[in-house]
Amino acid sequence: MVTFAVLPGNRFTTGVEPIAEFQDCADIWNERPPGCSPLSTFAAAEVSDQLKHKHIKENDLTDRLIAIGDIHGCCKALSVLLGTIAPTPNDTVVTLGDYIDRGPDTRGVLDQLIELRKHCRLVSILGNHEELMLAARGGESDLESWLRCGGDTALDSYGNGRTIGLIPREHFEFVESCLEYFETETHFFVHANYRPNFRLEEENGLTRRWKPIDENECTAPHYSGKIAVLGHTPQPEILDLGHLICIDTGCCDGGWLTAMDVISGQVWQVDQHGNPRSTSAGSVRVGL
Ligand SMILES: [Mn+2]
């Protein structure tokens, strides 16, 4: 793999100004009540109740263990990526969440993931955008929160009218089936972040799905010694700190959709138009 250092000041940016809805989503995080979910109390309680106990711990009885970063409606990118990887029933594919919103075709992405379940062992983690989608059924203010975070483009992919009733039940069932996190003997997979001294099963949804990684609060290794595999915080290149790997490389924002076999280190990257990256392996940042 190619490695290179990134100068301070270029950390955790994709090199372009955040698009408006990305900023809105960051605002929801920044303006949340202390210790509370960004969602209304009612919706947050309902969502977390639905998701309680949804996690899996398994041995590495798999040919490949492939993580896929934030897809965000980039249907074409996902299609080309999966065509290249060609998952088999012996592979485990862990999608890290944020399948929906922002990009052009949320509907197409969810259709592909539902189909993918037939071809490999698919482990889908819940992202903060899916949390917003589930909560949007609870009332106007939570629907507004979702629409401000890219839910508008998600709904538009289902047709005219921008109402939640356009979304097929099968798609909601897929999102409801997503896991809080997934762990193997060597790695754990969660959408956004973790606290180093917390047991994974005791972590809260705010940290799991919303808390960015940033240069002011570098996340230490998890006490379990397992490697964290994360999405959520867009990186200019894959970030690999040894104990933490972030593979959200901003596909819907001019970057790449990244897949990584965390056992072999093999990387696949495709842009949102479906163009594979010209190098066989993506660049990796190895330090903050
Ligand atoms: Mn996210």
C-alpha cells in the first residue's frame, strides 16, 4: 500500500468546502443538548429501544472480511465496487452505515444492499443518517431534521412528492435490521466512534453514530486491543492509525467509495460516477 504523511492543517478535510447539508448535519451534532441525542427525546428513545441488543460477535470463519465505507446514495459507485469485489457466500461484507442521503440514488443503494444479502454474509451497521430516517416516522420535527441532513435527496429518489410513504416497507425493514456494531476476534466495526475504556455493548448511540473523530481528541486504542473500523468522518485518504481505521473517503463529495479487506489490507476505491481509482491500492494516511 502507498503511504504518505499529511501536513497539519489538512487533517480531516476533503479539500473542498462542506456542502450545505453536510454543515446542517454537523450543526445538529454541535447544537445537541449536553449528553443527548440530536433527535427529539421521544424519537431517540424509540429508536434506541428498537436497536437495543442488536449486535453480533463472531469468529473469523470467513474467506474475506471486507468493510465498505459511507455510500450516501452513490448507487453507481456501489455497483462498480461490488462488481469488482465479486463477494461470495464465504465472504463477510460489513457496510459501515450511511447508505442513504446526499447522493443521487438512495433507493438504488438500498435495493443493491438487499440483493447483496443473497450473495455473501452481509453485516450492515446503522449510521446516523439511517437513525434520522427511522426517527422521521415519529413526527414533523424529526422529519425536518432528516430532510436538512440530505433526506430530501433520499426521498426524491423514490419519486415525486417527498413524503415518507413513498419508501417501500422492505427498505424500512432493511434499515431496522441494521446493527449497532459488529465485532470479530480482532476487529470491531461501528459507524462513527467509540470510547477507549467502554465495553462495546455499553457504548451509547451518540458516540457510535454521531461523534466525529477529530484532531483535538485523538481516539486512543480500545482497551480490548481490537482494531476499530469506522466511517462517518470524511477523510482525504483512508486513515490508518494502527488501532483505528477510518474508510469514509467522501464518495458523495468528490472523493471515493472505499472497500477494504481488513485481513489482507486489499483496498478498492471507486468514485461516485463509477470510475475505479487508477492505482490498484488507495493511499493511506498512517498518522494524525
Ligand atoms: Mn455518518
